[in-house]
Amino acid sequence: MSDFRPCAVVPTYENPDTIGRVVERLKAHLDAIIVVDDGSGPAGAAAVDALQGVDVVRLSANHGKGAAVLAGFDRASEQGFTHAVQVDADDQHDIDDLPRFLEASRSAPDALVCGVPIFDASAPRRRVIGRKISVFWVNLEVGRGVIQDPLYGFRVYPVEASRAVGCRAYRMGFDTDLAVRLVWRGTPTVNLPTKVSYFEGGVTHFHPFRSNWALSRLHTGLFLRSLWWRLTGR
């Protein structure tokens, strides 16, 4: 693609201690950064206000990560960006790996570039087990190894394809739902291993029962829809 114009899209909800650090790390690799404040309270909103050199989109209330990312994609499209690097605002992603992700996207501009987390000893066991379950289901939904980690939020998305796909999960299941639907529409994938870090004091919006229940419902619907996709190719 001769016109490869990437930006970063960072959804944030109540990440006052980490959003500034994430943005500064991104600035080492990208000039254009879109931060979407998904209805944060006073502390989170103040941290976003303090950011310099970024484009801020504000949602009036908390609608979920998916709604925030899609709002970021809309802003990216308005500004003529072709690709959006999504990173989470909790500083768990290895942003030093971003040049590898950008090069992979530049080399395969139609593809979804997915991070595949390399866990260290800090990773909560329940999170690792939950990912293995999701990987099992997504292998049934799109084929083994096509999306090697459906939950990890460090990715490079082709903007227009992602806006057109009709994602239906706006909270915990967003990363899975969007990736699966992109594959169903013929989007190729590139999977890149990258380190992930969990640390004391990091903010997570993952709730063991509520989030796993939502993911179970999502996978049930996706699996049933995948049967039609395999039969008809659409």
C-alpha cells in the first residue's frame, strides 16, 4: 500500500496512573494518537486532560471498550488514517514491539495484525486459563491458529474494514467479536508474539464471573454463526 497512514487508538476508562505513560511510549513510534475517554470519572478525565499532543474523543458515559475503540476508528477515518494500532491504557502491552507490528501491517495492509501474549510469572492463573478456553472456541469459529489469541488488545486494524464489519460486542467480548467477524469477511491475519506484564496496582475491568459469562454467551453465538459461515462462505 503506497498510502500507509497509521495512528494509535487508545481507549481508556479510569486509568489515571497509566494513561500518560502509555501515551509517552507511543509517541516514540507514532505522531498521531487518538485517546478515547469512555466516560471516566474525575481522576481519569483529569489525566486525559493533562495529555499533550494527542487527539481526545470523549464519550458522555461509559459504553465499553468496543464502543470506545469504534469511536476512535471513526475519528481515524475522518482524518484519513488507513490503520489503527490499538493498545490498552493499563500499560500491560510491550509498546517497544510496536515497530514490528507496524512493519507487519505495512507489508500486509489488508491483514489484521494480532498480538499473541507471552506471559511471565506475574500473569494471574485464572486469566491464562480463561484465554485457553477462548482460544479453543475461536479455533472452532474460524479455524485452528487463524487467531492465536482472541482476547489480547495489542493489534493493528485496517480502519475501513473494521468499521464495516458490524461488530456487536461492545464490552469484554469486543476484541474477540471484531477479529472473528473480520476473518469471516475474508481479512487475513498475522500473529506476532509479544510480552505482556501484569503489575501491582494496575487497573483491570475484568470481573471473573460477569466477564466469563459474557464471553461464554459471545462464543455460543459466534459458534452457531460460524456453522452458517462454513456452509455458505459468508
